[in-house]
Amino acid sequence: MDALHVSRLTAGWIAALPGEDSTVVSGLGVQPLLAVLAEVADEPAYSELVEAAGSRYGGVLEAPGLRMALGLWTRPDVDLQPGVDRFLPTELRGVLTDQAALDTWVAEQTDGLLTRMPMELSDEIRLVLASALALKTTWAQPFHEFPRNDRRWLSRADQDLDSLRLHDSAAGPLTVATVRGAGEFDVRLVVGDGGRAAVLTAALALEDDGISGAEVLAAERPAPGVEVIESMTPVPTVILSLPYFEIDAVHDLLQHPDVFGLTAASDASRGHFPGLSPEPLAVDQARQAVLARFSATGFEAAAVTAVAAAAGSAPRPGSKALYVDLDRPFGFIAVHRPTGVPVVVGWVNYS
């Protein structure tokens, strides 16, 4: 699983979404499906899918704290090509009977964070290919929770000044505050002066380490969302304050077929997947349901993506602090620390 390919797919998706409202997406949930479809497609769908996926199918990301799964369901009379076993073995396949069976799989694979397959099952649907992921991590250092402006608010003081970085980006200066998880996953909180698409796509494209919080504090360098204050903490800290958030969304991937390489594949005038089944099949639905929850103790996220084919301490004064108060729109990226792969990416806008 390549971080660059997932980041590029996610950035293209974010850029295509209209508006500035809170939302969340998982390019990681989509990429394996596109790669699988490319393995069994003919032209021109093959080239479009390979370009969108960025690579051939290489399995799903495996890491402690993250569950990822693929599933394939077909009508009893739909034959599959023998080559399907290479990436969708028998144990990942089932018979397409009713919505309840699909919903049960979703609940099991996401530990109950999601409960429904994001598609409408009809008699015309011959096949469903889906991915599911569930991420659960606890913070290495938890937050304190308190009420503010009729919301649940979270705050903590972190002595690691390098948990905050200032970056020059295509969208201008970006402040990135990293909340480290106890396992292999972190959440990066991103603040900039641009809108949702500009900030998030720029954050996904960052390639350097930027300027450390220690340097920002020493020079009192301006950074979006950051104020240098006198603190009651005994040593310099990053004081991070933000609202508890829980964001869910359902996306129709076919509203942006060029982003996902689905333009040709959704043309119902012919079949596109001879490596999957001798029956001519075209993509009829492609949707994702996704949820992200940031609390005082940790972060949880889940995403299900489905493609359906139809025929056709005590205070002490004296130090300074970097105060990051996210009482403004901001982005978040849950990242697998060892590889840099973004799991879910979103925007919080309570204004």
C-alpha cells in the first residue's frame, strides 16, 4: 500500500467535493477496490482504473489497530473466472441474497461503527464488491474535556514542541499539530488560511518536515491558528484546544467518475470486466459511508465502500507556550505512522 497513491487519490477526491461543510473521506477504502477492478477490466476501463488506483492490487494495509477487509457477493447464477481467486479467494466471497446479509458484514467488519452497506440492492444488481476498514487508537496523552460554547471541548498541554510544525505549502503557511496515538496511528490537525480543498490537498502533498514548534516559539514566528502566550506550565508546551467531533458522510463516487477511473466502467452499453465474469458487467453504483470520531481518549474511524455491478501537573509561572485554539475550520488526517498512508481525511467546520 503506497502512501503517495492513496494521498493523490484522496486529494483529487477532496478537490472535487463542493462547499466548505464538515466532511470526511477515506481514499484508503476506495483504492483497493479500484485496483481489484483494474485487474479484471479490459480497455478503456483498465487504463482509467489503473491511473486512479495508482498501482496494481497489492492487498490491504495490515497494522495493529486497523482492520481492513474485502468482500465479494454474486447472484447464484453469476459465474466467476478462475483468476478471481488470486485476490478474492473463496473465503471472501458470498452469495448475494438480501440487504440484511450485507449490513451484517458491515457491522462485523467495522466493530459496529457502521451498520449499513451504502448501496441500494435491487434485482438488477448482479454483483457487489466492497471494502471495509475500522481504525481505533487511544492517545498517548489524553485530553481534558470541558464545556465551551455549548460544545464538548478538549484541551491538553504537550511538552513535545515538535508535535507542532509549520509548513510552507501551495496553499500558503500550514500549521500541523500531530496528536500521537499509543499504537501506529496518529491524527494530524491542519490549520491554514485557505478553504477546505486548498488546505487538505496541500496537507496531503507535504514532503518536508517543516519548521519545528521550538523554532516557531523561539522566534515567535506567525503560524495559522497559533498564538505565543505566557503559560502557567513549568516548561514550554504546545497547548492544543479543539472541539470533540464526530463526522459522518455518505459519498456517491459516480458523481466524480473521473477521479476514480469509473467513467468507462459505468457505461452500461457493454461489459467491462471479462476477468471477473463471462457475464457482461458495468458499474451501476459506487458509494462510501464513512465516520470519524475524535474524543478526549482517542480516535475512531470506519469506512465502507461498495461497488455494485449490473448487467449492461500543578501550575508554576514563568514559561511560554504555543497556544493552538481550533475555534475555526480545520482539517484532520489520520495517518499510519510507519508508512505515511492516510486512512481518513476530513474537515471540521462548526462556524
